[in-house]
Amino acid sequence: MIRKTLFDKVWDSHVVEEVKDGPQILYIDRHYIHEVTSPQAFAGLEKRGVPLFRPELTTATADHNVPTVDQHLPIKEELSRLQVEKLVANCEKNGVELYGLGHKYQGIVHVIGPELGLTRPGMTMVCGDSHTSTHGAFGSIAFGIGTSQVEQVMATQCLMQVKPKSMRITIDGELGEGVGAKDIILYIISKISAAGGTGYFVEYAGSAIRSLSMEARMTICNMSIEMGARGGMIAPDQTTFDYLEGRQFTPKGEEFDSLVAEWKKLPSDEGATYDKELIYSAEDIEPMITYGTNPGMGISVSGNVPTLDKIPASEHESYEKAIGYMGLEAGQAIKGKKIGYVFIGSCTNSRIEDLREVAEFVKGKQKAEGLTAWIVPGSKQVELQAKEEGIDKVLAEAGFELREPGCSACLAMNEDKIPAGEYCVSTSNRNFEGRQGPGSRTFLASPLTAAAVAVNGCVVDVREHLNQVATENA
């Protein structure tokens, strides 16, 4: 008997043809598109006179360029406005379902797919966006593609790919108080570096992973690309099935039951082998924060910026450049660093669970004086749910600004930018130079840590503030 991994099962069942001594042709079940990487692809199709092959399997939304205030008004930034208008025109012309500004399903592409039930186990999914790996949380193969590949999928619903190697990362044990999914993935990347997953497709396993909700699993898979991996995935289980049941586009009744029966066959066979295995203990993971300019430069919030002797010689130049950009010194404690901005949002941490966690922490508190706290829901549905649950009022009373859905300050391709020289604790996925705005300085952290920072005005260890929250909310 051939023992297959979850990745092998999904990949092999989608191979249409194998090119001799070359790549494989992979069938794609769902193609997500947005305004940034689709215009050139649509233009390419038009130039060649090729129609969109399966428009019913393509789903579009506007997210990267959209403003997060006054979305009912025309977009002020010219380039952003033109890109969103182009998306609308292309979708109308090619018969693609679009959840644009004003639509009740609009939001970040990696948030709306799962919440609508379009993302399901065993599927192959692509999007012209690197964080497409998010959808792997459902036991699917999902990865980002370039613009020319977007055009390829539009024309054929297939993609030529060389099968990546497989890696399993196992996290066993029980997570400590104040430690969540974001801390897990920042911990993993700090251990293996921002290039440690290059060439691999990662499966996350172990009791700590299995204990996570679907939204937390999406956070883990979302940042697989930040370790260089092609994507990440988690085997579907009852948590997956419960999340999907009843969602807008999830099949209903007997069809759903039949799908669940198939999905239960997807987890890796016992004894299946991987090209690489890594194992960590959940008890070793603390609340994490980054200090540098790539997600691999991470430490515990109670730790210090590493000294040069702790850094491999090959990375000395990038390390010194990074801490220079961040205005930090080797050996410096990160705790206590004064912060001017807190951003809670992005496709990593903008779901209702993230907002609930933040609201629970800040209830009855006030953000620090002079600090700006933006919280940006990942979709119109998350925004609506936050209002129905009264989360908007809790956040407003604490001095947080609940904005409208979009990618916002994750990547500063819209009106939300962190000013040059300012420090931002961000729940997004990248801390590159200028990522949140020219000259901005980003510390990546969990929503819970970000909330604690907003209240205190500086980097804190959230564990030192949790008992206080429990007492106050009793």
C-alpha cells in the first residue's frame, strides 16, 4: 500500500497531465482575483482573443486599494480608483462574480473565501497574492501566483507546476496563557528563518494545531509564505466541517454529508513520509514580536534584540541594516519600547475571533494618550457581526477606530499609511522596510499583544496584564 500525505492526495488528484521531464499540469478548482494583479491578465486574454474559460469558478473582490473610511464616496487616490474601476469593468465584461465596494460580501480575498464557504477541503486554489496559503487551513492546496499565471488560469483553469517537496511541522502540547496562533507561526519562522521553508509545501500537525479554531488555523497557514514555503495546510477534521456547515456557498444536506465523507479520507496516511520533519513543543512558545525587517527576525516580547554573535555570519549585513532601520540596538530589551500606532487587521488577523479577543481585553480600558489604534475588519460580514455583538461600541469607548473592510495599513497601497519614523505594532504578516508606508517601522505581533500595547503605549508582555482583565470583566 502506498501511504500518501495530505498534500500528495490533493495534488495527485488534480494532475491533468505530466510533461515528460517537466512540470505537471494542475487543475484549479477556485481562482480568486482582486484589483491589483488581474488587470494585466484580463488585458492579455483580450489581446489574444481568448475567453475566460470557467468564469463560474472565478471569484473577485476589491481589497488592496480600497479606503477604509467613507467607502460610499469615490476613492481619492487616482491609481487606487482606476484599479478598482478596471476590476469592475473586467468582471462585468467576462461574467465574473464580483464582491466590490458596497457589496455585502466585500472584503479581503483570503477572508471572504472561507467565510462564504467557497474554500473547502481537498480543493486547489490560486490567487495573484502570496497569502493565498491562508486557504490551506481547510486541507486544500492554495498558493499565490504571478500575473502571467493568473492569465494562464483564466484561459485554461489549469496551471503548470513542479511539485514541491513536503515538510511536516508538528507542534505538540498545550499553549500557555496569552499565546495564540500568531505566536506559534512567528515562533516557527524565527526558528527556521524567512527562507527555511523554501521549496516545500508544509503540513502543520500535532495536538496544539488540532486544538486551534479554523480562524486560528488560517493565521498559521497565512504566514507559510513568510518562511519561503509554497504553501501550508492542515488536515480537515470535525472543527473544519463544523465551520463550513451552513455557510452561504457550502453544499447543503446530503451533498454536504457526502463531501464530509470524502474529506475524512484526506488526512495523511499513518506512516506516510515527508521530505523534512520539524517538531516543537507548545510549552516553549511565548508571546512573540519581531524586531527586524523580515518575519524571521522574531523574539519573545520578554526577550532582547539579539547581539551580533547570535547571528550567523552570512546574515550580519542584513541584521545590522535591519536594526539600523528599526532604530534599535543589539541586546536592547524590546519590552518598554514606546509605540505610536497599533494596526489590527490584514488577512492574517482581521476575523471576528480577533476582534472579539481585542474587545475582551480593552473593555473598560482606554488606549494610551497620543497612540493611534486602527482596527480594520476583514470583510463586511465581520464588520456587521462586530456591530451586532456590540464590539464596535467597546472599541470606540476604548479609543480604537473601527474602520471599514480592506487590506488597509498592511501594505499601504491605499490611504492608510504609517508615517515615516513611527513605530507600529501590527497584526499583519510583513515587516519589510516601508511596508506600512515609506519610512515606517513595523513590529509584528498577535492581536492580543497589539491590544495590550495600545492600552499601555509601549511593548508589553500581555501575560502580565491578563489576570487584571479577568478581574475587571468579572
